[in-house]
Amino acid sequence: MLKTAMIIYNPAAGQNKFHKIMPDVELLLNQAGYEVTLVSSTEEPESITKIAFQAASEGWQAIIAAGGDGTVNETVNGIMRSNNRPVLGILPIGTTNDYARALGFHKDPVKAAKQIAKRKVLKVDIGKCNENEYFINNAALGKITEITYAVSKKKKKRYGRLAYLLAGLKMLPHLKPVDVQMNFDGETFAGPILLSFINNSHTVGGLESLVKNAIINDGYFDLLILKKVSPARLFSLFLLLKRGTHLESADVIYRRVKKVEIAGDTLNFSYDGVYGGKTPYTVECLHQALDVFADQEMLKKESY
């Protein structure tokens, strides 16, 4: 059965990588029965969100985001703001491609296109922030969110995902505690924290050990709160993170939650690596709110 598919691509992602693979991707999807239209993002703010919203509202059956996590986030926001929600596809062309990995997609975008061509669809949870903002992979709170903006294109090209890890290590000694109040599923935490993550998948910033057991469609987010600790203790926690044992620390609060309300000091808030603004924020899990192409067989393997 013929289906309409719009590929929204960021021409700057992956050093213009999509232009090189565009013919192969289009041919693969045509052979799978898709009528494909390619649309480039523009310099206009939130251009991808606007394109995705219009495509969804016009009744396109599939929208494929070709780019990094930011491109995916903008596409998700466009789809979720429409009353009609086509299937989301991802061609990973960014640096970390966190959610593409969470869906089992191959890091090679042409091979990912072959996976999309199989038409295997999975329902996933979506995060709703305040009234009209959405994320698909994770939200972050605190100075740690600045890592996304601190890493230059040159460093991303040279070091790939490692660039974010190096930036995080440099930032650790400079993290300062802030007072917040967080209400989550009937529980309250009030006090100084260094940072917090609200995760939908197990992979954030290329780290696959942050929340190993996170499930993308179980109706829950995995909330991590890092309390105020000394720089030395913070470095020790980072080592525990690499081993995947950080959740056992008394300095970390870990909960599976459906809703989080954040108030207190004005803090940076980001989702899927995109700057969202300042707190206060209310984050809610929308259970299985979006259909996405996924390779469930690859989810059981180490594809990256």
C-alpha cells in the first residue's frame, strides 16, 4: 500500500551528510512503497517544527527526521501539536543520535532507511512540558544543560559523542548547587541539587549507563536527582556512572514517575538537547502517544 512520507532534513547536520546519501535513501523508500518528498529546514526559528506541524495537519502518513537529536525534537513538537499524528521515522545524522539508538536504528543512515522500509511501528511515550512543548528522549535541569551549547561543531566533528563527555568532565568542578522543590507522584524533594534528569530512554548524551532499565513505552519516566556534593564526591559519582552503579548512591534520588513539578531557583531547562527556557516547569508522561518506526530486533542487540 502506497504511503506518503516527508523527509525533513537539516542540511547542516553531519557536515551536510544527508546530501550525499539522499538518492540512496529516496530509492530505498520508493522501493518500499513510499511516495517521498524532501524538505529542508531553514534559518527561521523552529522551522522544522512548523514544517512538521503543517505536514501532519495535511495528513502525511509518515514524517522522517534526518538530522541529530535537535532535528528529532523539533519534528516531534510539530507532530504533537497537530490533531493528526503520522508515524515518526529517524535517519541519524547528528553527533549523539540518542533516540535513534533507543529505537534500535543503525548508526549508518542508509541502513536506518532500510529499517524504516520494513514498516515496523512501535508506540512510545512522549514528554509534555508545560502547555505546548514536548520531548521524546529526556529533559535536563541545571547547568549541565549548557553542555549542549558549549561543544563546538569543530569538536563534535573531531571527537563525536566523546566531545560531550569531555565537556561534561570540564564542567563538573564548576557545577553549583541550587535550591529547588520537585513534586513527583505524591512525593516531594526540597533542597539544593546539582542537576536532574527526566529520562524516557536509557541513552543520554551518548551515555548508555545513565538509566539502564528505562523503557520507552511503559508510561513512566526515570527521574534522577543529584544532591549537593563536594567536587571530589562528584567525580567519584561520575566514575560510578561509567560502571552503571550510580543509582545505588545515597547522593542520588532515583524514581520512576508519571509527572514532575519543578519550582524554586530559576534554572536552565532543556529537552532532547534543545534549550527550553527557565523553570518553573511541569513535565508529564503521555503514555504511548506517538507511533514511531523502530527495529525491535535490533533493540535486543548492541548496534552502536
